Amino acid sequence: MHNNARQMGRSVIRDRQTPMLITLLRSLLFASALLIALLAIGFVLFVNSIDRAQNRSEAKADGIVVLTGGEARIDRAVNLLSEGRAKRLLISGVHPSTTSSQLRRRYPKAAPLFECCIDLDKQALNTSGNADETQAWAKRQKFNSLIVVTSSYHMPRTLLELRRAMPSVELIPYAVVPRKMNITSWWTDSETTRRLFLEYVKLIPALARYGLAQLLGTQAPAGTP
């Protein structure tokens, strides 16, 4: 009798737990599907926000900052400085072994500018570090406006990090469209899709840091690369 009663009790508990587990599983599946859908929508919005054409802006500013790591970024920034678009240029994220002399040899027409008006940042290891080093540089130079030069797909994250680090400085984006990336028809090129998705994954925490900075009214700490 006692054994039968215990078995019946266990059966009742299992009968009660099964619908709860099914409901929990359905909720988890729904939440996962919703999260995937939101991420997919966000990715499409991100890709659609990227510049497809090379920048032709004639804007001027106090300074120029270029982030290393992409095709033709430094070339464009040096050209902007030589055109008189700003007083000084910061090349942020330069490899520690790279010297000013090496860069002068690479850009012989702009060699005089390396003597007077180009600064090298060798401390930054990632985009958030670029932003922090740029903020310190702009503060030393007392600059209130900057032309920002980086690859078009990298520009949204760069602007978020810079605005987090220096909310009072005017930022003028100058996007460089990589020739090797088919951003217009990104879904037809697996390498372009991969690079864009990786950039989107890095954009999400940058957006969170920027949102936190806005919420707190302070500069949020730097984070992921």
C-alpha cells in the first residue's frame, strides 16, 4: 500500500512537472527566435547604413584622426592634411616598430608634414583604445572638431567610441570604401559577409558602452577590441 501510494505521488508530480517543462522550453525557444530575429534585423540595418561611395566632402576641422588597419586610410588622411583641411593629423594605432622616417619614405610628397603636423599614436590596440588616445590628443591640442578617417564599414563603431570618449568634440566622418569589399551586394560575397558580421558583433558592445555613457552622463570604460 505504502509503495503504491509513493508511486502514485511521484506520477502526479511528474504529470505536473511535464507541462511546466514544456512551457519553459517553448518560452526559451520563443526568446531565442526573437533574439535571432532582432540580431538579423540589426545586422541588415547596420549594413544599409554603411557608405557605398567614396567620400567627397570638402569639410574642414581643427584636426584629423585616422585609424590604422584598413586599405588606403592613411593615404586619404595625409591627402586631407596636405589640402589644408586641418591643422594636425593623428595616426592612431601605429605598430610600435613603425617609425616616422618609414612613413615619410612611404609618403615622400608629404614628408614635410611629418616634421611639423603629424603625430603617431602607438598605444592604442583596438578601436576603444583609438578613441581614448584621440581624446587625449585632442585635449592637448585644444581641438573642438575632428575629421575622422576610417573604412566605411568601421565608421559606425568608430564614431560611437569617439563620441563616448569625447562627447563635446564635433566629429566629421570621412569614410574610405574598401575596393576589395563588395558592400553593395554583400550577400553574394562570403568574405565580405564574414567581415561585416564580425564588425557588427563588435558594434553591439560598443553601442552598449555608448548607451551607458549617455545614461550616466560620463565616459563609459573602454572594452572589447
